[in-house]
Amino acid sequence: MLSLVSAAAAAAGLALASSASAQESDLETSSAPAPSAGAVARDGLFLPSTLSPLVGSVPAYVSGFGGYDSARDTMVATVTAEVHVWGPFALRGGAEYSPARKEPRPTIGGRVRLLSQERHGVDGSLSAFYRPEGFTEPEGEIETFVSIGRRVGRVMLAGNLVYGQDPEGNERDGEIRLGSVYALGERVSLGLDSRLRFAIGLQKGAMAAAEPQLDFLAAPVVTATAGPLAFFVEVGPSVFKATGTAASVGVTGLGGVGSVF
């Protein structure tokens, strides 16, 4: 757990350094106020599962959450930081708790914004990440996200299509993620966050007989902001199934905090 805290501190330091640099370079060309944590939360950037299609809407932001999934009988913990690099491009990195190794594992990747609601009617982005441990890939996977979203009044809607596989192509998985946020006010929002992961095809690895086949989570999310911080809680049903076993039904509870720089 100390390693996860260290990773969070490093991610926050990276975000602060990037934000300071961006503010210095933009000082003479822009006087617009920095986005608030409430605005970032309403755009869906703090949803634990669904990845917002917005890229570069803020210089940098950090979020982290932890909890427990009774369907998988394991702790859940993730910390991430995203830094706007230039134009439509951003870098994203962090760490996730590995149930198999009982320790946090790093993840890193890049994002590019391809569509904007102002010009195309929807927001859209493409993201690619390397994760040392995937859903069906114990030795790591390359994961690609297609994210689409739209804001209508106080409502933000977003969806993800995800494909992951190990570098050798022995194990593959897909995901569908759907999320929404409704702004009750400047400081409080309600949302829904869901994720369906599933194995694709026959797994060829040595652990194929015991590999996961399906993982589902759907939960309401409540977010409240205080100053530069956003606090969120998510609790809902979860389902997990591995090869040769019956599906396990449980509850996942998460709590987290995020901030924008």
C-alpha cells in the first residue's frame, strides 16, 4: 500500500510540474481562470471506470480510489495522472493494485482527441496504454480505448469500446464501458459508472484453464467538491466468472479523491 501512496505522490508531482510549466508559458496569452474541480467532475474525468473522451480540457488532473470487490474477493485500488502535452495530445500514467501479485503495478500511455462537440456534434478520443497485467493477460497487455461522449445541458454521457491483448496475441479481451454525470449544482453531481469485460476467443496461455471470462460492474456515483478537491463514492453490484466455475455475484464499493491543476 505504501508503494501505491508513493505512486500517487509521484503522479501528483508530475501534474504539478506540468501545470506550473503550462501556466508560465500561457501567462502572457491567456488570463482565463483554471477549471474548477466541480467542472472537471461534471465532465466525467473522475469516473472510476469510464474514460472521458475529453483530452486537454485542463492542464493536468490526478485521481485515485480504493475499495473492495466481493465478487472477486479482492481489494481494488488505482491512482492516475493525466497531463496535457500539446494540442490534442496528453500523457496518462499511474498504478493499479494487482490482486495476483498483491502489489501496485504501473501503467502508462497516450491519448489524442479526434472529435469535439463544438465542431462534430460529439467528443471523441483514441487512447493506448501498456499495463503490466490485464484482464486475461497475467504478463501484461496493450490496451486501446475508443471514447465517445456528449454533453446535453446538465448531463454528460460517455461510452468506451476497449480491446486488449498480450504482445504475443495469446490472450485477448474486450470491454464496454458506459458512464453518465448529472450536475445537481456547482459542488454536487450524481452519475452512473459501468464496465463489462470479457475474454475473446480461446485463451492459449499456460493459465488458460483458470483465466477470467467475464467481469461486470454497474454503480451509481456521488461526487462532492471542496475547494480544489473532488470526493466521490461508488457502490453497486458486481459479477465475476472464471473458466470452469459458476459466476460469483457481489458488491463493489469504492471511495476516491481527485484534483485539477
